Amino acid sequence: MMSASRATVLWGLVAEHAAAAGRRVTIGDVCAVAVASARASGGWVAAASGRGPDFVLYVTDPVSEQLAELQLLLGEGPSHDVLAAAAPVLGADLGDKESARRWPAFTAEARSTGATAVFVFPLMIGAIRSGIIGLYRSSPGPLSSQQLGDCLLLADTATVLLLESLDGGTAAADGNGHGTRPGGQSPGLAVHRVEIDQATGMLTEQLGVTAAEAFARLRAYAYARDRRLADVAGDIVARRLRLDPDPGQVGL
Amino acid sequence: MDSELLSGTFVELADTMVAEFDIIDFLHMLTDRSVALLAASAAGVVLADPRGELRVAAASSDAAGMAELFQIQNDQGPCLDCFRTGHPVTAADLADPGTPWPRFAVAATQTGFRAVEAVPMRLRDQVIGALNLFRATPGAFEPADLRIAQALADVATIGLLQERSLRRSETMAEQLQAALNSRVVIEQAKGKLAERLGTGMDEAFRMLRDHARNSNQRLTDVARDFVDSTSADFPT
């Protein structure tokens, strides 16, 4: 299994994309790399805190913009479904009966833009929601398993970037990520540890905050001390470590 | 083999599939029953995430060291070999110095296990995961036990296909991600409840599951509502 290294490769591509534009990594860089990895025609990112997308953060092209706006306008589409089901929607062919049945209004409008396949991923960590990332193609066909894996890894990266930008109180319309992290380290979740989820839940109680804030505090604590997230989470789960409700303590 | 226990297990699993269905609750029940039926010490269902990682969807125990045992198998172990080959893989004695998985063997024996069996979860030509069975004593599993283990692994696969299939048709890839996210929600809820009540994770899980059953809700919904809730009460 090669998850950690693949995540690192993808993070390198995201960082390269940002460097080429001469700025810090933004959610737009992640979206652009997802489009390239999936051989998609374009993509979009929308913020979401509930069961539907709230507003559009980034689009790569006019068709993506139409697709993203359409779903906000119509109140239906794959972006809504991914948030409700907490699972991706892999719509390899908008011309099939299934798409027409699931999203009658969206499917018709989307096809008129020239999109024939849509792939939408929730930006979620368990109960924590930060948005969705969508991709479209102008020819039908499924994602390969490698493309699917890349999209899932990039969605993880986008989730964390969005949470960082929202948490820092610096949420910009372009979803700039201002969180601190050790140089070059991917903000993804490729190596999954159950202790991170359990510790996040424990911190909601210790700190009296939402799960999104608890996760941000856990990351901030680990990075401020240059420790691995999983190790800090392990200490919290083993009850060797408690975090102080005063956020000043962890340098947020 | 206790045939009453066996038939009872399959009746119970089938019952779960026609009620409000929660994949993680179902897989957890399956690991618990695997332990009882197959004289195992612990069991876990591991799923292959397209991100390139084997992830635990459900385990019969949260005992210290269990998570690590599954994590190590991303590099080496009977589960990884089972996933790669699509065939059952047996480790009859992990204390055997000739073991092909030295790191895994050390971690497993330290956790108290001497024998492991991994049976594949197959969907047509694709291996989507594996059922892992751990025993505290060395020795190969009986062929009759292995047949039951494979049947349980097959039922786990059917359970994944079942998830929300009545609502709309979805690909296995979508179902798998939904299951993995459900697990994360449940772990977050376990952490929150364990912290609130000062209990262990296993006890917190039992309370969440009992509440879901008593109120006829899906475990994942109960867990998500609890994580989202700002109320000081549980159940909320």
C-alpha cells in the first residue's frame, strides 16, 4: 500500500502549482491538480456546513461556475447528495436514466453546458463538514481506480485547507489556507488513525468546542510542538494529555 | 461447532439487513459473532480504501495494540497478503522465527495473539477487504471454521452492497467511502462520550449502539447527532 507516498506526490504537485503562480497554496491549487489528475475538463469547490453547499469558493472555468451555481440555485444535484450521504457521487454519464431520475432539473441544465460526467466528493472528516469538490468531463466515462484514489486524497487535502482557513478567522473567498504546518508536509489524512477521530471527539468535551474546532486545535497543538498528529492523539486517548480550553495556549 | 450459535448468528445478521440498516453496526456485530463462533480472541473487518490504505471498518475490541496491528498490515501481514492474493492467509504460529511478517508477528504476540487468519471479502473479481481473526493460542484454524469464516466475510461484503441500496443505485466505491466515513463519525462520538462519562471506548460504543437500537435509529445518525449536539445530555 502506497498511500503516504502518493499523498506526498500529490501535495508536491499542489505546492508546485501554487509556486508557479507565486503565492501560498490555496484551495484553487488543490482543485486544479484534481482536474489534471482526473483528466477532467474543469472543477469547482463550494463551502458547506450543513446538508447543502453554501457558496462557491473556486471554479476553474465558466462551465464549472455554471455547474456550481446551478446546484445552489436548484437546490438539487450531486453536491447536495454527497453531503447528505457522506459519500462521493461518481456520475460517469449524465445521459443515463439514473442521473435524470436523481436530479431531473440539474441533469438537463448541466448537459446543456456541455458537461457529460460529474464526480463530486464531500470535504468531510466524520461529522466535520467543510464543503465539496466537484469535477466535470465533457465526455462520459468512469474514473480509473488510480484517479479515484487521487481525487480522494486531494479531497482530504482540500478538507484540511478549508478547515484551517475557516478556523484561523481568515476565511477568504478564495479559501486561502493560513494554517501553520511543518515545511512541505501534506495536510492530508492519508495515513488514517482511529485515535485522531477519538481524540477529536474527546476534545469537543475538554474544550467545549465543535468537532471542526477540536480537530483544528489538535492539529495546532501537534504542529506547535513539532509532533506527529497521531502521537498527540494517542496521548489524548490514553488520557496522558489534556488540552487547555484557553486557545492562547496552543498559539492559534 | 455450535450449530445453534451458527444458525442464530445468520438469523440475526439477516434480521439486521431488513431493519434500519447501519453498515458499521452490522460489521461490528459480525466481528463479535465471528469471535464467538470461531473461538477467536478478536476479529476485525478491514476495507481497501482507494486512497491506497487498508482501513479497519469494525473490530471486536478497542484493546490497546489492536489499532496498531491493523495499521502495520499496510506494510506487512496476513491481511495485506490476503488482500493482494484474494486467498485466505494463515499464520498458525506467530512465534515461529520463520514468519514472513516479523514486524507484524512481534506486535501481534505483544498484544497477546499467537495465530491469525485472514479471509478475503470478494466482489466478483475484486477484493474489497478482509476479515481478520486472531487467536491467543497457536494452531491452524479447522477447515470447517475456515468455511464459516469465509461465509461471514461474504456476508460482510453483501452488507456493504446493502448499505442504502434501497434508496438509489450506487457503486461499491461510493458505498465504501460512506462506510469509512461512518466509522469516523462513530469514533468521534465514542471519544466525546468516553470523555464526558469517563469511560473506555468500548463502553462508549456499547452505549451509543444500545441507544441506537432502543430508539430504532441508525448508529451513524445517533453518532453524528451526538457529535453535532451542544447539549450536555446523552442521549440527546
